Amino acid sequence: MITEIALIDVKPGSEKDFEAAVGKAVPLFLRAKGGKGIELHKSVEKPSRYRLLAKWETLENHTVDFRGSADFNEWRALVGPYFAAAPDVEHTETVLTSAE
């Protein structure tokens, strides 16, 4: 399992619209090949900063399958207008976890 972590800064004042746009985009991630869902986290200290965590079966499911799809273009059309700058994206693998 791969976790994509996108650091996204949005234009101040557009936070609620951005959150609504991400909500509309959830089906795009769920129907993507290898897509396992997303979470959107908002910074407490910097309210115009978000982290989008998307789960993928493989790295290529994100970098090749999703990014090369019409759904990626739709994702960018929904959320791109709110970006203050290009997102900073990295991919991680879980090496340790704890559960309650």
C-alpha cells in the first residue's frame, strides 16, 4: 500500500470552496485503478494549508494510471483554481503503525 501525501496551500478565503471541491472529487479516487480512498487534513496553525492523503495499491496506480486518466484532469479542474501554488507531492510506505 502506498500513501500519497500532497501538501496543498490554497488561496486565503477559498478554504470552504476547496473543501467542497475535494468532496466532489472523492468518487474520482474511489473508481481509479488501485485507489483506496482519500483523507483531507487542514492545518490548525496555517488554515490555508492542507494535506491530502490518498491510498493506492501501487505507486504506478497513482503516477501512471490516475495521472494519465481523464479523472485526473477532472480532479485538477475541480481543485486547481484554489491552489496558491503547485502541490508538493510525495509517496510513502507504512513501516510502523499502532492501533487502539
